[in-house]
Amino acid sequence: MPTPSDDGDLPDGAADLVRRRVEEEHGYLSWLGTRVESVERGRIVMTVPYDEKLTNATTPPTVHGGVAATLVDTAGGIALRTTLDDPLAGGVATVNLNVNYLRRASGDLTATAEVVRAGGTIGVSEMTVEGPTPDGGTEAVATGQAAYRLFR
């Protein structure tokens, strides 16, 4: 069973399939403008670009926390999918999701998910969502951990 420490490559076409399904075929994620920055066994990086339609009615506008939660949930599940023997045929379903909001977000959000454990039927991922700072850097705006049912 692959684990996050495995350095094995994904099956041919798996990374492109993930990108296409997230960026073009998934209605909600496509509408958000979600982009897959990188995907490898046990790890994924995804971005949702800033858009006014995703903000709270605050001054200055801040990105709604649901966008960060979506990134946490989606990235964690896809990271686990990559650990399956056949990532193209298997599946995952969220069992439990925990999101901790650390600070307001005001720009593009980038989530990094890493698999903690991929068991026989349950897997756990940890995620960090980062956003830009006023000085041009980035910092964590949310963290999360989730458990998923694995369908092998």
C-alpha cells in the first residue's frame, strides 16, 4: 500500500486527469477558478484566484471562509486519492473535516495537502491554506485536517 513516504510516480495520465477534472469538468471547482499547481503521490497544491464574487461584504473585502474550507476538503481528498493503487478508479468521501481559520484572507488562496496516513478504508490528510500579506509575502490563513473513506 502506498504511503506518503513513497516516491513512486503516479500512473500515466493521472496528474493530467486530476487537473482536467478539477479545472474543467467539476462545476463548482471550475466556477471558483481552481487550478492544480502540482500533484504527486500523497501531496497536492491547489489555488483559487481572488475574485470579488468570493468575498465578504467587509472593507476592505476579504475572501469568504468557505473558499478556504473548500480548498482544505478538496485538496485533502485528492491527495489521498493519489495513494490508491489505482487513483483513476478508486474514490474518497469525506468522513470528518476540521478547519481552523487563522486570519483574514484577501487574495489568491493556495492549499497544500499532505497525506498523514492512507489505511485500508480510512485516510487522513493535513492541509494548509496560504494567502498574500500586505508586504508581498505569504502566510497561513487556515489549516485543516480531514478523514476520508477510501474506496479501493
